[in-house]
Amino acid sequence: MRVLIIDGYVDEPACLGVPPYLAPYPRYIAGALVEKGMRKQDISYHTIDRIRHGVKLSGFDLIIIVAGMTVPGKYLRGTPISLKEIRELSHLDGIKVIGGPIRLGFGVEGGSSAKELDTQGITLAKKDIEAFVFDLMDSPDDPDSVEHRMRTTSEIRRWGEKGAFIIRQHPDFPHVMCELETYRGCPRHSHCSFCTEPFYGKPDFRESGDVIAEVSALYNCGARYFRLGRQPDLFMYMAEDGVPNPGAIERLYTGIRNAAPSLRVLHMDNANPVTLAQFPEESRQIAETIVKYHTPGDVAALGMESADPAVIRANDLKAQPDEVFEALRLLNDVGAVRGANGLPELLPGINFVHGLKGETEKTFGLNYDFLKKVLDNNLMVRRVNIRQVMTFAGTPMYGRDELAQKHKNLFLRYKEKIRSEIDLPMLRRLVPAGTVLREVRTEVFDKITFGRQLGSYPLLVGIPAKLEPGMEFDIMVTGHGFRSITGIPVPLDINRAPLRLIQELPGAGKKQAGKIMAGRPYKDRDDVAARTGLDFGVVEYVVV
């Protein structure tokens, strides 16, 4: 029997997309297949991007598709699988199964409701796809007979380790961010109107030893990039009686570091601002532990959603604006110091959601005023994520699309205002001109080369030169956009560099760059400084 896993899932996009990424789903599925007796060499893994580039899909007895997204956005690459592509795959020979977030519905953009998938020829796993595939192996020719169920933490303890080998089939291996699950399910007694996390019930914590064992298995297969991302609030991992558990976070992080001593990235994802505001001492201790053991450029994504008290009440949101502000202050206090890769150690991100119940034109002003307060108080935010809600069946917001459509034009104007008046000055504060970002990896070329550091919510870097994908450079920041920066590779060979790079040097410009080129060759850095007028801080990054 030959099995194909098609990965069409992309996690929440940020800065025009995520870096090369491997979610737990394909790894769990591969591990479940191995536990059922499948040979590793009979299990193939392809991303949907690879299939788009012409990979042939014949000769498979079972095709498993991971699909769906719960947060809409734009993508640099790695675009999620489309409904059209799913329908095209339905015509392949063999048994076809699809699952993942798509079980909640298929959506393509914010401000709309996700629709239930209805594709002939493919069986939808209505609960956990990894559990469905595991059970399917008892009767692989009859998917309709398989019960839909949720998997257990003991099952994914085994499957996570056994499926680690699949990372070697990722097209970007070894430069792949591995998402690690610590728990799922919401610890709160009531739930936000649009959130899908309550579908998983109360928190189902994975033991730290289980996560560490999975890291060890991935590390032994070549993984070096990790993100603790599959939880609504990392600060509540292994919480006891609703109180954060700093000791559990310490054990988790030290264990990961011991299991993967030469890892290159260890980042986190979500945190609830109300946790940090209500438990400042425990949260500070947790943040300090994260900074001690992680890698710089880390982001704690805070789900603020709205600064409007009316929207907060109507949608049962958890954090008041003052609480979010205190959470931002705490994270800045602990994590704003600049790390070895050029970025601050640990900064907050803020998520805003529009189209919620109770929203009025006043809501947009309150959200803007909150962000202006953050900017004026000299705090840093790694990124502001503004989106319109995508609603799913079973949530109180489902079918309320008219709320987003009512303010669509206002939303677009407000978003542009925040990009120019908040994001741009914030980005200049975050990475001032002259900052050197280490290990920026090139990805695509479109008039200029785009690259990013591998990490959580990576900063998009535009390089005014044609560079091959997959190259790695240290980049000096020379300019800022709303959500991206321009930079040049350093050290820069002043005697060979093209005009487009030389004119990006601080203090140069196009006219001065022409004079610099006309003066070539230069003998040494002192000669560069003497004859170009560039200050020594810039000349420091020049080679001759």
C-alpha cells in the first residue's frame, strides 16, 4: 500500500505569509500510519506548492489532504490549498480523505462565513484527521465505516515521535519551522463570540516530557527550527486552578534546549493579555524564562480584538484596553533588549478583529487611539494584525457577515491609516536604519528579492538585487515600508557592488552612489571613508 499526504494547510499569515512551515497534522498522520504497520518508504509527503509545480500523483492507494485555515490573510508563498484544487484532487485514483481545520468549514477571506465542504469523491474527517486515518487502516477500502473521533494526548505522544521522519520530505528541509503542540482547548469559563477553540473543550495539556520527546525525534531527523504554537495561551500551559505555572514553562523550555542543543530557532505564538494583566508576577517569571531559553525575535501574539467596551461586552472578549496595555508594558520591560539576530528578544503582537457584534464607527477610532497611546508611550509592538472576522458554524458570530460588510470601506481606510501612522513609525523604532539582521534567507524574486529570517511572524525584507532563493545573508536595514524593510547584504564589496545596492547605503543616494562607483577601486576602508564622505559606521560594513 502506498500513501500520499498532501499538505495544503498554512497557519496564520503574518507579514505577507509564513516561512517554510510544517504543522503537527502531517507528522501525526505519518506516525499513525507507521504505528499501524506502514513502512516509512511507502509514505510520501508533498506540499500543495510542490504539486502546483508539476509533481505527479499516480500510483497511490490512499491520499490524505490536510487543508483549511481559521485566520485569513495574504501570503508571500505557501498559499493554502483552494477549493478548485481540492475538487481537482477528488478525481485521482484511490481512497481520498481530507481533514484538518477544513472540518470547521472552508473560507477564503475575512468578513465572510466559512462554508461546509461538499466535494464528491473525498471523505471529510469530521473530527481529528490523524485519529480517522489511524482507524481507517483497519478497513482502508471503506472510509464510510470509520467513526469520527478526537485523538488523545497519549496517541499523539506516540504519533508525534514516529512521524518526525516526514520533515525530510519537506521541499525546504532543513529550513523548516516545526510547530509544536502544548495543548488545545480554552481555559476560560466563557468564550469569545468568533473563537473555534471551545470546540476542543477544556485544556488537554500534553506532558512536557511528551513535547520534549517529539522535539528530540524531530531534531534527530534534522529539524532545527521550532515554534510552540498550538495553544490559545502559552502562559497558561499546565495552569493550576486557573493560575499560571512558571515551573512547568521552565521544565518545558529547559527540556527542549537539552533535547535540541544546536537548535537555531525556538519561538512561541499565542498569549492572552488578560493572563499577563491579572497574574503579573507569574507572567513576568514566565516571560523571563522564555527570554532565557528561546532565540531572539520572538513574538507573543496577544488577542486584544477590540478596544471598544461595547464590542468587548457584546462578544464576551476577555481583556479590557488597560489590561492589554499592562501586558504590553510587561513584555516590553522583559523582552525589548536587542538580541544577537538584530531583533528584540521578545515583543508583543496585537490582533484586532473587525465585524464583531456591537461594532460602530466609534470602534475604529478607539482602536486607533489605543495604538497611538502605545506608540506615544515609547513601547514596541512587533506587528499589528488587523482583519475582518471569518465565522464558523457553531460560534455565536456565525452567519453575521453583514456586520463586516457594513463597515467594509471604513475598515479599509482605517487599516491604511494604521499602516502609515502606527506601523511605519513603529517599524522604524523596532529596526532603525543601520540595524543588521542576521541570517536573512532569500525566498522569491519579483523586481527585488524578498527574504526573511526563519522565525515566528518574520519581518519581510526587500533587497534591491536579484539573488537566488535559498541564500542566507546578514542584511543592514536601509529603509522602511508599512510592514517591511529594505536592506542590503553586508559586508558590501564596494568595488563590485551594483549601483542599486550602493545607493541604499545610509548617506549615499543615487547621485552620491554614482560618484562612489566612479571612484572605484578603493584600497581599504580608510580610503573609502576619505573619498566618499560616508561615516565610519557605514564603512564598517564595507569590504574592499
